[in-house]
Amino acid sequence: MKKTDLYIIEINSKITITTILKRYLILFSSVVFLIGCAVTDNKVSSLLKNYHLTKKIIKTDFFEHSYVLKENISSNRLHIYIHGDGTPWIKGRWKAADPTPQNLLTLKLMLQDPQNSLYIARPCYHSTVIQSECNSELWTSARYSKDIISSVVKAAKTLSYQYNEIVLIGYSGGAVIATLAAEQLDKTVALITIAGNLDTDYWAFTKKLKPLKTSINPIAEDFKNLPETIIHIVGQKDKVVPMQVTKGFADKYTSATWRYSSFDHSCCWNNNWKSILNRVNNKITNNKNL
């Protein structure tokens, strides 16, 4: 056998091994993805079971959304909760197959709320990640794009049609969605952001990340229809979305900023939400009576 033949065999062997490894990684990623979806769905179902609630799906002209609606009092007001970015990247290097939040913090806040409340999942989060319209850009660079906002607005309008007042509550990246949606939802009487990423360019700069070029940056917008009551709630120990990221937007629209000295990005919103919410409701009521 010639040296050339041996070289060709060696090359072909490397190609075969590479192909096998690639197929194995694809198969492994698919299995991990399916297991991850199942685990998250089980966590959601278990949590909702305690409140005798179920997760449902609404389809807009753009995407499908998972949602949970809790109606237990006679009221003309609906609180709408929008969750954060979850896990769009794995170790900052690979785009996640499923970005759904694992700690379900926003859903837990919503379930504590005594007001009629709605949890709207962003497109391609929770079980809707399998829809054909989904691709990883929608939870990475385009996570706050026009189509995302339009779909959330459409879902919110459809699910809140019977209410006269809406309070939008967004956590982390969900605060971006809530802020951009508030401009288009005329029944919004208050916008509440928690650890809100309201200057995405500055946030990306502080985290040494590439700018989210196909997303809308709230601080760069010229809002004309925001509600009178805007409250930004921040944790002074937050290193994921430092409170300086929220401050620029709060200063631009002269809105209230409530600082909690011992809170970070995930602690301790859940344990203190009822008292924070009482403060929020009092602020809304006082503003309406002015």
C-alpha cells in the first residue's frame, strides 16, 4: 500500500470520527433538551397544582404563548406578570436549546398576588419553544425585537379584554417587554419593573457582551403613552442587572426608584413580595386620588 493510500485512509478516518462525534453531540443535545423541557413542565405543573390552576396556550398572529390566569376576586384591574430572560446562553458560549427560566421566580410572584393576575410567557419559552417560528435569535440578540413585543401586546389585549385597568409587572428582561408593551396598552395604569434591564446597550457594555442589535432598547425610545405610575424596584446587591442600568431610564422619565439594600437579582423578591406589593398598590391608589 502506498503512503498516499495510507494518508487518504487516515483522513477518511478522521472525517468519519468527526462526523460520528457531531451526530452524537446533536443527539445528546436533543436528549438534554427534551429532559429539560419535561423537568421544567413538571415543576410548573406541580407549582400550579397547589393553586388549582393550569397552564394554557394562546396563539397570536406571531407566536404561541403559555399563560396562567388567576381570577379569584371581583375587580376591574388585572396584574400582568412577564418573566425574565431565563437562560438564553449556556456558559456564555452556546445558544440554549430552551431558554425557559428554571427558578420560576416571576410565576411565584404572580401566584402570591391577591389581585386577579395573569402570567404571560414570552414567545419560545416554556413548552412553546417547539413551535416552528422559534429560533435561538428570539431569545438572544432579538429577545426584545418588534415581533416579540407585538405578540406579547396582542396576547395581553386578548386575555385582558374584560378588565378596565392593567398593571404591568416585568422582572429583569421581562421589564423591557413590559415597558415597551405599556406604550401600546392603553388600559395600563401602572408599570412596575423589578431589576429591570432598561438600558440594554449600557447593560451589554457593563457585562462585556455584544449589543443586542436586533432588539429595542427602552432608554433610546421616545415614549408618549407611558402610565402616570411608574415604579422601578432594584436590589443594591444585584450584579446581573446592576441598579445603574435602571437608573438612566428612571431619571429620563422622572419615575420612582425603590432600592432594597439586601436584595440581589434573585434574592429576596419572593419572600418579600406581599409587602412590596402592598406598597405598590398604595402608590397606585394615592396617584389616582391626586
